Amino acid sequence: LTTALISVFTNKPIKDTSGMTWKMSWRGTILPIGGLREKEIGAHRGGIKTIIIPEENQRELDEIPKEIMKEVEFILVNQYQEVLDVVMKA
């Protein structure tokens, strides 16, 4: 939601092939999530090609099917500013 609002207010679109899943603290720290495998399989089915996930979930990438790993770029982040740096590239 935060990224969508920033996109609207800055008039900078986010690629429709990008996805992201995480929890965020009030200070912008990206926190780990559960159910990464299921979320990423669903995103892949929906046509997502770039997925931003918490760096703390990196070890769970081993659980994602290899065919998805070949087709999807995973970007690992720790702070929300890193998310903006990725999605707001023009």
C-alpha cells in the first residue's frame, strides 16, 4: 500500500510485472514473512517477473521450484528505501 501511494503522489508508475511481499516496521525495516513458497508460485502464475522479498527469507528460496527460479528475478531488501530504489527506477 505504501508503494502504491508513493507511486500515485509522485506520478511514477510501477511496472505491472513487479511484485513484493513483506511486513514493515514503523522505521522502514523490512521484516520476514511466512508462506514465501506459496506466495511466489501464485505471483509467477499471475505473470510477475520481479519479486521483492525480505533478505531474511533468502534461505527459503531453496524451496521454490527451479523452473520459477529461472523465470523470476528475486530482489532481497532490508530497508524500505531499497524497495523504492528498485521500483521507482525510471
